[in-house]
Amino acid sequence: MKNIMLKKWISAAFLIIVSFFSLTACNEPAEKKEERQQYVIPDSLLKTLKIDTVQTCPLVDAITLTGMVDFNQDKQVNIYPLVSGNVEDIKVQLGDYVQKGQELAVIKSSEMAGYSNSLVNAQTNLAVAKKNLDAQRDLFKSGLASSLDVNNAEANYQQAVAQLEMIERILKINSNNTQGNYIIKAPISGFIVQKNITNNTAIRTDNGNNLFTISDLKDVWIYANVYESNISKIHLGDPVDVTTISYPNRIFKGRIDKMMNVLDPTNKVMKVKVVLPNNDYALKPQMFASILVTNKENKQSICISSKALVFDNSRYYVLKYEGNGKAVITPVEVINTIGDKTYIASGINVGDQIIASQAILIYDTLNN
């Protein structure tokens, strides 16, 4: 009986062992099928990718400032009244572009009417002084007048000439207008950026308000705010990239032209002036601007295209290309990103090849 039970137990154990090895043999192909294969970039996609070789370049520091567009005050003219009177026939409006010498408005002025009357008197006095001088010279030749009389007549004549020339110069400034009108003309070409008069406005020469302001906007100034902690990082002549809300995808190039070297007592900031060309008049005074100031340090750093960088799970990565369509996800430590360049502290070396286009697409594929 015991032998029979032993034989049954051995048979059962043998069946269990055979079944185990049979199941193991059956699962081996399935497990091999589930092994993860390394992703190979297809040739059709590889041809469209940009592969960059990692290099070094001068390390650049950058600071972003805020500021506002302003007029170029060296090319701005305020027009003040030279005579008293009433404004008539305003010929321009705010925002109009005017040429040098163009008429802006007309002022009906009693002062100008007085100059017209003075012109007639000066012309009459000159004619009388000339006749008197000629008469004294004839009398002197006849012995009926002394040289003193001739000298006095010549002095009166010269005074009459000077008086007429003065009045003519005054009227010439006003285009020789003798109708009692003072014509306001543009002293420079530019835009009417301020207009403080309307028709029938009474003006006086002792009024401190300007009538018009004309500015040439072919170049503008930007005053940027620099906080105390950043003053040491700003230098005269540093290049800047300026962006505005109106043109978010456009970068205006300029340089720091002047540093004020004093702090605003209220805001505790130092002002710097940036000069920008504005040939197409895109920049308007009072626009808010963001100013990126860059300056090169005396250091070298690994730099790559910003398009090669991928940010995921609070880390930065690049795709190191190993050839034959194979790429490896490589974590990197970023120093700074300025425009289309990113400066790297560690993770890749000079000479490595990285994928610099469609990096996110390939990164997602490799992760999946």
C-alpha cells in the first residue's frame, strides 16, 4: 500500500514539473515579443530635421527692463505766439505730417497791422530824408549850406534807411504780409504732436503755452527703468532688443545712449535713454516697451539653439543624435536663454550632435 501511494506522489510531482517547464517554454516567445525596441527615426523624417553640432560661444548676460517711448527732444519744436491777436483759419490737425515752411494757422493781429502802417511811414520818411539830403548837397555846392547841414541830412537819411530795413525784416519773417495777419509756419518737417489752439482763440505773447509742437519721429527715445540691483549690469553702449504690445513679434534694435546716474526719489530707479530708428513710424510716443539689455562677459559657455531644448517634469532635455536614426534623451542644466540661444552648464559636450528642430515631437515618441 505504501509503495502504491509513493508511486502516485512521484507521478503527481513529475506532472507538475513537466507542466511548469511547458508553461515556461510557451511564455518565452511572448516575453521576447514584449521587449522594448529602441526608436529609430525614419529616413523621411530624418531628412527634414536640423542636426546641430554643439559649440562654445561668449557667455551673454541679459536683463529685461520696462520703459516708455518718447519723442526725440533734439528734433522737437514748440511754437509760441510772437504777436497777440485772434486765431483764424487753422490749417492742420493733431497727427498731421507737415513740411518745413508749411502754413499752420493765421492770427489776426493789431500788432501786425501796426507794422504795416510803420512800413508806409518808414518808406515816406526815407523818401523825405533822401530829398532833404539831395537839397543840402546842392545848397552846399552853391555855398548856401554848411558841411554840418549836409552831415545832419546824411545822418537822418541813414536812420530812415535803418528803420525801413528793420520793418521789412519783420514783415519778411511773415512772408511780407501787410494785411494785419501773422502767419504761423512750420519751422521743421514732422508730425503735429500737440495742438493747443482752436479757431477764434485769443492769444497773447505773455502766455506761456505753446500753440503747436512738431516732432520728427524718424527716430525716438525710450526711457527705461533700472533698479539698484541691476545698475552694475548696465553699460553705456550696450545693445538692446525692444518689443512692444502692438508688435509682439517684431524686435527693434538699439543701444543705450545715455545713463542718468541719479535715482528717482519716488520710484528708486535710474533712467537710461535708448535711441531707436523709426523710419516707418511704427513706434508711437507713450507706447509701453520691454527692453532686453545684453552684454558679453569674458567667459565661454556651451550654447545651443533654443529650439533644441525640451522642458518636461521640471527639467530641461536635449536629444543627442548618435547616428543611424538613433537619438537619446539627455538632461541638461541651463544657465540662461537669450532669444534663439540657450547657454548650457552641463549635460552635453562640445562636438556632440543634437536635434535642433521638431525636438518635442521626437521626445514624445521616444518617451512612448
